[in-house]
Amino acid sequence: METLDPQEAAYRALHGEREALEQALTLAQQRQRFGDDADSEAARESEAELLKDLDRVMTLIRAAEIRRSQPKARRWQ
């Protein structure tokens, strides 16, 4: 079993969350396209929330990637 440092584990967890959000977005988009009117409206609302969550996760991933590529860089605090 591979032992990960906490930063690497957090980075991988973010990618797992991103993948789950992308799958949920795909399902919401399919419900909009193929569902009835009520389901389609609920899927639109769900999609809006999922997109906000995906934006948040992608921002965290970008920050983590910068920290990984520049480990000695000065941090804003």
C-alpha cells in the first residue's frame, strides 16, 4: 500500500471530487434533455449548483498545482 503525504492525499481527493461532480453534471444535463418538464426544471437548478461546486473545486486544484510546481514560492497570508 502506498503512503501519501497529506498534501498529495488532499490533491487526489480534489480530483476525485471533480470527477464525481463532472459525472453528476452529465446526469443533470441528460435529465434536462430527456426528462419531463418537472424533471428538466429540477435538473437545471441542480446543474447550476453543481457548476458552482465544480468551479470551487477547480480553483482549489489550480492552487494545489501551483503549490506543487513551486514548492519554495512565497505564499500570501
